[in-house]
Amino acid sequence: MNDNIILPKSVVLELTYKCNHKCLFCSCPWEAKEEGFYHYEKGRELSFAQWKKVLDKLNLMGVENISISGGECLMKDCLIPLLAYVREKNVFNIDSDIVLISNGLLMNEDYLKAFKKYNVHLSMSLPGLTTFKQHTGKDNAQGVLYWFKRAKEMGLSTTANITVTKINYDELYETIANALIAGADTLLLNRFLIGGRGITYRKELSLNKKQLTSLLDIAEEVLEKANRIGSVGTEYPLCLIDKKKKYKKLHIGSICSAAKDFFVVDPSGIIRTCNHSPKKIGHIFNEDIITDKDYWNRFAKRDYIPNTCVMCNEVNKCDCGCRETANIVYKDFYALDACLNERVI
């Protein structure tokens, strides 16, 4: 790398564009179809041999931790060989879990055994109970809960990954509680972000300010009763967090981690700052993998604070919401996150 580009220690590998869910809230950029917004063209998916070269290169560049997602990564036929390659060749940090994100629809005992063997931390999506099918197109909430139970029995560490929308907000308490009762060790809570397929359903799914604040209280209450911990996976504007309350079990971040703590390699080798971003900024097989350094540095150096927030006394510890969402919705990095506006366009 040159021009003072510092590569984060963590990477998300999106193994495939394929998915067996049709989640309304999906933010994968290649699922964006609505006219007037961006178009993300899919490339040719990397083969097993190519992914091994990706891993080798990232290891030489100092990347230590990997997460695996998609699409739905269980639909990639080389998933297990790739996990074996990471562990058997001592690629990356041997003491670090491989985080694997799945919707759980194709989960089986053989996968769980392989995940145990290769030290995988399993994160499964549970976007509601009675609303699960409405969100995903598949009626599999009980299936996900079953696999949390089996994973716990097999000694696997797991996370319940819950995206909160206007549709499932009213059953958030029950959704979190059922995931933890089934055996999920931790909670990853994501507020709905406009992007990907979610652009089309933004009005149906977007939470209002009151819901965005109170969902934190709901999660904290369940976690406190269960004596578990959780985190919010999408940066929160500090002005939406009730400062009179102390969140002891739920960690809430307000600084974007893109290009600082992690970056993404898409199924064809394209580099992006984060899984939500539709901007292609390089390719893993280029000698210099980051070719759009201005875009990269916008995130790495936090050159994206809205003008309306620059005088706030907390601006040094808050990114004023998701900058990618602001750019997707308003075509302006310096606009407010859509969650701070009363009207969704």
C-alpha cells in the first residue's frame, strides 16, 4: 500500500452474491433495484483457488481477523475448504475466532461440527418471530432458534443478529428473549439502514426517533435479565441516546468502523469500505488494492461530518449516524442520516 493507506486488521469476505432469503431490509448493494438510486453490477464470483490467493495476500498485508458473509455464505460450495485453509495453513490470527454470518436456512449438523473444528463464531439472523416470514420470505424463525440450541449443546459460541424495523419493533423484546433462551450467547442489534433491497422498502421499515431510542432500552432490559451482553452494530447518533440512562449490558457505538477497523472484499474481489457501501474502490488482485484513495480516506480520516453537526461539543466522538446511508439517500455525505429526519423520502 502507498500514499499512507493503512489497512485495518479485520476484513469481511462476502463469499457469494447468492442468497435463499429475500429480506426486505437487505443492504447488500447488488440488491438495489429502484430507479433513481445506484446500480451495483455483480462480477464473476471468485473460485476456491482464487479465494486462497486472497487469504494469502491479506495475511501478508497484516490482516489478522476475518468474518465471512454473503449473500448467504452456506450457499458457497468452497466454504468448509476455506475454513480449513485458514486454520491448517495458519493464515491470519490462529487464536482469533472466524466470525460467520448466516441466515441459518441451510444449517445442519455437519456445518456445526465443522464450525466447532475450525473455531468459528456463528452469528445467525433472527429478524422477528411472527414477522420472520414477512421480512425474509421464509418461515424459519423456529429453525434458527433450534440451531442456536444445537450450537450451544455442541459448545459453539453464537450471536443473535437482529435487524430492527418498523415491522418487527413491537416484538423486539420477545425476539431477543427467545434467541437468548434458545442458547445465543450475545446479541448484535442493527437498526434498519436504507440501502440495497431496503431502498425499495424504506418507508415500510424505517423507525422513527422514539423507536430508535427506545429499542436500546428494550435490548438493555432483556440483556440485564438474562445477564448477557450485546452491541449495536450500526453507529448511533449520540443525540438519539438518552444520556440520563446507563447501558451496562449493551455497547452502543457512535463512530463508523469502515476503513478504520475493517473493510470488505466482495464475491468478485472488489474492495469496499463496508458491507453497506455501494462504492467500488479497488480490487484485491491489484498491486495497490485501494485505487480510490480519496473515498477510502473520507472514512479512514472521518472527513464526512455534516455541517449542521460540526459545532456540536460531541462531534469528536460521533459520526452523526451512517455516512453511507446519507450518501445513498440524499447523494451527499454531509447530509444528516435519514434516521435524524422526520420524513423518509
